[in-house]
Amino acid sequence: MKATRSGNLMVIYVIAHTTVPDDLQGATVTPPVRPRRHRRSRPRRALLALLSVGALLATLVAPTGAATAGTTLGTSAAEKGRYFGAAVAAHRLSDSQYVTILNREFNSVVAENEMKWDSTEPQQGVFTFSNGDRIVNHALSRGMSVRGHTLLWHSQQPGWAQNLSGSALRTAAINHVTRVASYYRGKIHSWDVVNEAFADGGSGGRRDSNLQRTGNDWIEAAFRAARAADPGAKLCYNDYNTDGINAKSTGIYTMVRDFKTRGVPIDCVGFQSHLGTTLPGDYQANLQRFADLGVDVQITELDVAQGSNQASIYEGVTRACLAVTRCSGITVWGIRDSDSWRNDNPLLFDASGNRKPAYTAVLNALNAGGPGVPGP
């Protein structure tokens, strides 16, 4: 409050040091009309006016309270600027329990197999997208984002592609990337452009495959083709056994750093995170070093072996993602244990669709985590 005198008139200013909410910016506030009673002295009227205005301002800027904690994985992740997704199989969309959990809990999906090369181009130049479309349409009609998986991979290639080599295979591969990414243009949040191209073990080098034998630049060529086909999608490299800082993850790190330096269009790195009974102590640090290169990081195929620490590992992965600003989301590889490719009950729901302790651990971690928002 500040008071000044102009002649015989005392002018009182109220200075509010709080911020009026956005929805009241520019609004005209009309004080209540009071019945006229009897004339009061001027100083007393000024004091009452000041108290009235102060009370009104206090009402306008009163805190509204903390946001309600999310009650599902997707809503809670969204409150943190992230997605929480699941791998989906088209044939399971006729399973009512499966679909109920999917629609309730997740805000992102990825196709388990329906977008891979053998599914989308079973004969050279002949494309089929019906099963992929079922998943994409289901997701988009419910406001879910879609991850595309995967454009090029040494496995699950159609027989005709396996019989090609050299320039013929390179041409066919780039054509496949272009056709599939173009078909889904505008519908895919992020594409796994290349999957599992690095070798296991301590070499840190590329995997020997028919694609690698077309030339060491095949990954770069695939990313450039994907960008031309769908400029709006995030372009990711995806791999497994990269959960900590090791030779394989460092080899990928070196490639990503080179791509960023040379302007090759790579936007994100996917960490599959098929985990056993332990979580590497440098899991978060590994995510962070990739994020520091200027790419998003995503947990793309998470599942964890059943055991006494399954819940704590799921919690640790979730907390790590929330702690890395550019970790844009988490995808679990399936919904119920009975849907998994593994036989060690690695998912968040049991075979009957019941929430497991791991589910509760993830939800609590999401609700307790900071509100960091991934970078653009």
C-alpha cells in the first residue's frame, strides 16, 4: 500500500505482489453494491475501501490447490508431459478385457509386429497395411499417440528381401522406408527407423547383416529417406542391451553424436529395456548422456522378469525417465503377462487382467515425480 496527498485529497494505492490468474486477466471486477446507510468520516471510508479491495484481491489470487494425482498410467504420465504406452497386437483388439485395460490405462501404442517389413511388404512392391491400420485407427480415435515399429531390421524380413543383396537390397530397403513412412505420414509420433543394428559383446561395432553389407552408410540413408517421407515424425534408433554405459551403448552414442554433428536427421534413441532381476546403476546416467547430445530418449519395450524386486525395477526405470528432461515416454511390451513374448510374467497386469504390485509402483512413481517436460 502507498498513500500520497494531493491538496486535501488522500489517494490510496493498493499494489498487489501476486499474479492474477490467466482466466481473470483483463476482467472487469465490479465490487458489490452496498445499501447507503449514513455518512462516515472520510478517513474511515478510505480505510474500509482499502480493506474491501484487499479482500477481493485475496479471493482472486487464492491458490487452487495441487493438481489431482493421476489415477491411470496414461493420465499420470501426461501430467508430467510424457506418454505411457503399450505394445499392441491387432488380433487382441477383439479381446474385451485387453481392450478395456488398453483404453483405460495407456495414452500411446506401438504395433508388436504389424508394421514390420514382412507384414507390410510380403511381396516386393506389394504393400498391405490392414493390420497396422487397425491399431493406428484404434489409437488415434481415442486420442492416443502412435510409435511406428520398425522400418528396417535384420530380422523379420520377407523372404524376397532375404534373397537380395548389394545395391538391389539397398534400393528395396530405401523404397520400403519411403512407402511405409509416406503411407502413415502425419499419424506417427515417432518411428523406429532402424532396429538392433549394433552387435552384442564388447566390440561396440555394427552387427553383421545383409543390410550392413550394403554399405556402412545404410542407417544414415534410411534416416534421410524417413525424414523426406514424413517430416513431422520423430526419427529414432532402437536397440537392446543398452541399458547401462557399455561397449554397445557407447557405439550407438558415437553414431548419434556423429549424426548430430553432420546433420543426419535423428531425433531420438530408444532403449528397449528388456530387464532381468537387476537395473544397472548407471541406467539414468546413460539416458542422460544421450539426451545431452540433443536427442529425445524413450523407453521402448520395457518388461521385467518376475521376482521380489520386479516392482522396484519398474519404479527405478520410471523415476529415471522422469529425472531426464528429454525422456519423452515409456512403452511396456505388452499388457497382461499372458500377452508377453517372455515366460517370466514380466508385465504390469497378470493373466487375469489384475494390477500387479509393479503397476502400483509405476503409478506411484509417476505421481510423485517432478513435472519436467521433454524437449521439442
